[in-house]
Amino acid sequence: MIDTDKYEGHTPAPWDVREAGINRIMVYTDDEGFAYEEANRNLVADAPLLLAEVKRLQGYNSALLHWMMNHLDRDEDEIKEMIYE
């Protein structure tokens, strides 16, 4: 599990990320210019882990949806309606 507390207080989107040399990026925001806060650095550094977690959860959700469709004899729209009510 990813400790999301270290991202608390990050600069809200939108961000503009630009290359600033080899293996270096600069993060800009509309309101604050450069975004150097620790929470922003943590978020950028952990982006690959966060993306992997999103992909894992999407796969889990897809498998769960298909299981529900097969065992509850409902179609995808009916199940989504049940979930989001």
C-alpha cells in the first residue's frame, strides 16, 4: 500500500512539466510558478508507483465486474448503476 500522506498539500493541477536537462524536470503551475514543495517532489518521484497501482486496480475492477456479471446475471450497465447509486 502506498502512503499517500506524503502527498498532502501538493500543488493542485494543472501542472506543466518541462525538461530541464538530462534526467531533470521542472514543474510549473499557473498560480505559483515553480513548484518545489516536498509534497510535489514526492508525488513526481512516486509517479511510476502510482501508475502501477492504478493499472493493478483497473485490472482488479475489471475482474470483479466480470465476476458480478456472471454471478448476478446482470449486464455491465445494471451493475454500474447498482454500484454508483
